[in-house]
Amino acid sequence: MAAEIERFNLRVYGIVIKEDTILLADEDINGFAFTKFPGGGVELGEGLVDALKREFMEEGELNINACTHFYTTDFFQTSAFKPEEQIISVYYKVDVNIDWEEFKSDQSTPLKQHNLRLYFNKLKNLDENQLTFPIDKVVLTKLKQELILNS
């Protein structure tokens, strides 16, 4: 039997597209490895965009120049880490200051907090099964549909 939901967990993520690639994060928390879009939890007293800016700074020392809303979870999803929490995720398309040459050659950036690697992946080759979380898979599908419509 599934755990009874006790609270919401509000998350915010950024979609960074550069040329024909998209920024992803490989992360490992307590032995659970996953691939996701960069971002994370919104703290109490924090706005969505402020949380996204903080997460991008924490995860990759990246400054967000601009962002526009792309998608908010519109279906029920429990947390992969805490089954008593319902996840609500908000995704923004973001423009960031990024050392493109560093990412192009190294494809990663080391971080201090935990095992996390940011890298660009070819968007056309990215399959939803390469992403760990159900909401990210929905976002990738919507993103690819939008790109097809706009091409």
C-alpha cells in the first residue's frame, strides 16, 4: 500500500539549450544515481525564480540571465525519495552565462556539495528513458514536440 501523502514538495528546474544540445545533471544522493534537468527544491520564503537562480549557482556556478515558464506538473507524482510527499515541479527555459568552451571540451563541472555532474547531451539523441524521473520524461517529450513544431 502506498504511503499517505502528507505534504507537497515544490521543485524548480531549468532547461538550457545551446546549439543542438541540452544541459543535464547526473547526480548521486546516498547511492541513488539519477539523471535530471538542473534544479532542485524551493525553500520556504523563496520565490520560484530565486530558487532556480540559487540552484543553478549551487549546482554549476551558473548565473541565469533570463527565464520563461515552460511547464508545471499537471499530474499526481510522489517523491522518489519520500513517498509521503507529492512532487510539484515547475520548469523554465533559461539563458545562462556559461563557459561554452569548458563544457564543450570537458562536458562536466565539478561540484563541492555532492556527486553531481553537469553536461550537454545531443538533444536529438536524448531519449526519455535516459532521464530518471517521470516528470522530466514528460518535459522532454513536450520540448521535442515544441521544437518540431517550430522547425
